[in-house]
Amino acid sequence: MFDAPADAWYVWIGVALASTVAVGLATSLPRAPPPDAAGVADTVDTVAAADHATTAGHPIAAERVKVGPYRVWLRDDAATGHASFAYGPVAPVPRDTALWDVLRGTPPDAAFGSPTAFRRAVAAARDRTPEWRSVDELTVRAVSWEGVDVTLVG
């Protein structure tokens, strides 16, 4: 008694609209999960929480990565994943700098003339705007020199 007749035009228009919305929703869903940014953040936190100088590497299974002082982002075709560091701030290290050399194993006293210069370079690295980069692996190194304790990520 309260049902709409099946041959009414407004029933067919409503069914067509609902079907269109359902198809649009289904095609807009991501086909794969976002990259595992939490795994990268866990590696950084493990190194940052260590009691002594430590170095670790984490393979990246994403097309692009962006590292900031408090967070990491990973991006591929499917989606973007992000995670925060529990032991921040870290220093995202740009390539071809003295900090890059320290990240790769050079002692800070060999790369910098003084702890003040090292401290300034760390502050400058933290102040840079994060940029998307293509990398296969992130290297993380905890460094202490003359009162400057920092976790380098690059």
C-alpha cells in the first residue's frame, strides 16, 4: 500500500542515481594500502632512543619520501602514508653537505671546524622545508659531539 509502483519514472531515476554514486565511490577507493611510513619512523625512533652512537638503514618501498624534523611521508601511485617521530626533532640531511658526510660515517670533528658550526648546520637542516626525493634506503645516525646530540636522517 505504501510502496511506489515499479513502473514510476522517479523510481528508475533514483535507482540510476544510486548506481552512479556506488560506482563512483568504488572507483575512487585506493587499490593498495599506503606505504609503510610507520616502519621508517620506528627505525628512526630506535636509533634516536639508543644510549650510544648508532647507525641504521631502512629500505624504502615507495616512489618518493619526504623527511621533516617531526614526521616522515612516503608516496607512491596508490596513496601517501605518514608517521610522526616519537623522539624528534631529527635533522633531515641534504645531499652533498658536511652533514651528509657525517651521516655517511665521517666523524663530526673531521667535517666541521667546531661544535658551534655543527650545531648551526643541524639547525639549518631542521629549518629547511621538506622536499620529496627518490631514494631506495634511508640512513639514520645518532651523533653526539661536544654537547650536540642529534639524529641525522638522509
